[in-house]
Amino acid sequence: MSVAAAPRLLPLARWGLAVLAGVVALIVLLPLLALVVLAGGWTDSARAAASPVDGAALDEWMADEVPGSPLVGMGHVFVAEGVRNGLDPRALVAIARHESVLGTAGSGAGIHNAFGWGPAIAFQSWQDNIATVARGLAYGYVARGRATLVEIQPVWAPVGAANDPSDLNSAWTEAVSRYYADLGGDPELPITLAAQGGALAGGPTVGASGLATPTGGVGSLGGGPGEGTHSYGSPPHNWQSDRAVDIGLPFGSPLYAIDGGVVVRVGGNPTDFAGRFGGARLTVVSADDAYYYAHLSGVVVGDGERVALGQLIGFSGSANGVEHLHLGVMRRDPVSVGGVG
């Protein structure tokens, strides 16, 4: 990190002009900063991931922290495995940053082990490593009452361990907390998605029809029924495609159950967004309709699970390079159900 040189004192005659220039610059800058925040984008590495499940933002943060890290480009893997196990993916990234400098330092760099897991277990790939650690952290720590970084540290990185002669483990909590905070997490809270839900504030809105909005009213309406890839003349010739709308919104935005019902046909790949059918997908079948969600970056409900109206069911992703939710509605008008302009 570079350190800025101390500014020279200005002559009194120029002091007033400098203050005026600073005020003008601030007036111009504040609206621009507000637009950046409202748009959900962060250009500074601090708070890189406004949403806990923004894989692209995780990649940006990792690239800024450790250029050349082999984990850059695997933000979606962190998201998929974190969501699958109910964990905030940012916590996984923070631990990997401290344990192996994101896969570039220590013995883990040669054995695909970015977390010191085992502590020296070799993995076939970084993807396998992330999946194993997320699952182990969820069931071996969080499920046993060790959900905060302070509670995790004594078992994960015990002070005085034989493999830590330099006592590096004593700094584990402070270091991981610092990285986690920089990513937008709260180090004082459990590292679960349920606890780190500040980015999910607001939730769904319920209209006059009694149905919840799938995106909480966030986003803009894109292609509608019969348009673009929803063309009646294009395959696959089903209601999921033909009776559908695209809702443009930031990657990782929370998605909600439009109506109470049962989740069926969970599928797809939450780490692969190439092509027309990228991302995960699921259908919620209610008493009188069915709702199809596609291009998801994460799913937090399971096949056969009953969900309540407005319940969080997953997070939006992208397809063909465009961040959006594809929403199909079997009977109702998908445009009105989408709830956005």
C-alpha cells in the first residue's frame, strides 16, 4: 500500500479558493457516489460484495488483493458452495485469504488446499477444496454451535498447536475478521447467510393480488412473452419459456416465493452461466399456478420443500452475459406477476 505524502500548507491568500474548490468537488462527487451505491456496484475493494452472493464481486476483490491468485474466477464456486451449506461465501474467501493468501502461499498452493484444511490434505481441484471446506465448516462447526469467527478459531487454528511453532494462530481471528469486514461481512455475527442478511433487507412486497414480488420490486422489465428467446417459434415450446419475462437486476439479488407452494424440479448449475440456459433453476407449484425461476446463482430451498409466500428461495444470476432473472408463469400474466416496470 502506498502512503500519500503530507500536503504542503497553502498560503493564506490561496486558502479560501482551496476550500471553495473542495466544496464544489464534494457537491459533484456525492451524487456520483450515491449512484454507484444505488446501482449495487463498488469500485473500491472495500465492500466489494454488496450482496453476500455476488460471485463477480468476490472475484474482483480477490484479484485486487492477490493478483494472479488461482482462486480468481471461482467466485461463483464460493457462492454455490456457501449457499448450498447456508454459509456466507464471503467468510470462505476471508479464511482462504488468511490461510494461504488465496492459494498462493504455503504448502496449500501445491495441493489445492486454500484453507489449511486437515491441515495438509491434498485435493484434486480448488473446486473440490472449496466444496469440502464449506460442507465441513457447516456441519463440523456451525451445526455444533461454533458459528462466529471467535468460536471457530480455537478448533480451526488452536493457539499452541504443534504445527504452529511461530504462534501465527493467535492472530487468526483478527486477520480473518479484517478481511471479512472488507468484503462487507460483520465479523461479530455468525457467518451464516441467515445471520449476515443485511444485504437482504427490504424483502418482498405484496400486491393487491395477494402475491409477493419475486425480486422485492427491484429490477427492470426485459423481454416479455413471445419476445427474443421467449419467441413462440423457438424451442423448447413450453410455458416456462413462452410465458416468461426477463427481469434485469444485479447478480446475487435475493429472490422470493411468489406464492406459497411446493418446490419441484431443482436443477441446473449455479456456477455455470454460459449460454441460454445458464445457472440453477427451480419451480414453485402453488394451489392454482406454477412459477419457474431460472439463471440462479444460488438456491436455498430443496426439491419437495414447502415454502411460504414471500420466503427467500435463492439468488439471481445471469445467462449469455446478462445479469437477470428469467421468470415463467404457467397461468397468470408474467408481466404483472414480475412486479417491475
